[in-house]
Amino acid sequence: MSKSLYVAVALMVVCATPAAAMDCGKMLDSHTGEIMKMSKASPEKRAALQRMALAGYDSCMAGDMINAEKFFKMIMQSGN
């Protein structure tokens, strides 16, 4: 019984730290800085990109790296 308990606890610890693969805060800060540099974009577009960056951050913190990377990639593509 205790062996299965140890396995369950180990799995919970591994699953509780999925954001370690990507530094979510650093990615948010980086993309927020890039959005602020988009001086030719309208304020509405920059606000939408900020919301997209927050959605990417939320996905990252939830461990959904695929969607987080998609959000951050879309932000960079819209700036070019």
C-alpha cells in the first residue's frame, strides 16, 4: 500500500511542475516588451496582443506548452 502511495505522490509532484520546461514569466515579459515596441500598431491591436500574451502565460502555467507556444508565436508574427 505504501509503495503505491509513494508512486502517487511522485506523479503528483511531476504533474504539478509542468511549467519548468518553459519560463512562463520570462516569456510573458519578453513578449510584452515586444508588443510595447510596436509603435505603428493601433492601441486596440496592442491591447489584443497583450490579452493574447496573457492567454499564452495562462496556458504555460497550466502546463499546456503547445498552446502557449502558439500564442507567443502568433504575437511575434503579428509584429512583423
